[in-house]
Amino acid sequence: QVQLVESGGGLVQAGGSLRLSCAVSGSIFGITTMGTMGWYRQAPEKQRDLVATITSGGTPDYSDSVKGRFTIFRDNAKNTIYLQMNSLKPEDTAVYYCTLQRRYWGQGTQVTVSS
């Protein structure tokens, strides 16, 4: 019943910005009560790695590789979390996945950063 749907991926130039969205549906609970949500990414032939998380209380955390460049935030009224990606680098190229409690996952959205 719970579904996570990502959007906002695409092709951008190095140094550019992109905002990913993850809409949560299928639960009577709002995202402020669902526990930790986050973004992971997976490049070809690589494992799925943590990018950023946000707790129910709104506390963010980031992988060292994206600190200072990415921001995770949410719109509680829309049950949506976002990943604002600035100063993008080619090594950020991956499929980005939204997750709730690492129990539910979105379908993924492709981010490609050209050099």
C-alpha cells in the first residue's frame, strides 16, 4: 500500500543543480511520523550507497561525498521529501532512490551529470 514515487532526475552540466522529489502515498500517517527517510544512489556495477537521511524530527545527515552540496528537506503538507543537489559533479551520476525506513523504496530516477 505504501508507495514512494521519485521524480526530477535528468541530465545536467557539471556545476549545475537539480532537485529530486519523493512523494509518499498509501499511509494514514504523515511523513513526520514515519521514521527516517532518505536518498540512496547506485551507479552501474556498484552497491546502493547512502546519500542523505532526514529523521522524523527533521534532522538531516549526509554522506561525506555530498556534504555542503546537497540538502535534504521535506514538505509535510505534500508528504514529500526532496533532495536539492547543487554543484553537481560527474561522479554524482547514478540512479537515485528514495526510501522510507529502508523498508520501502521508490523506483529510482536517473541523474546524469556531464563534464
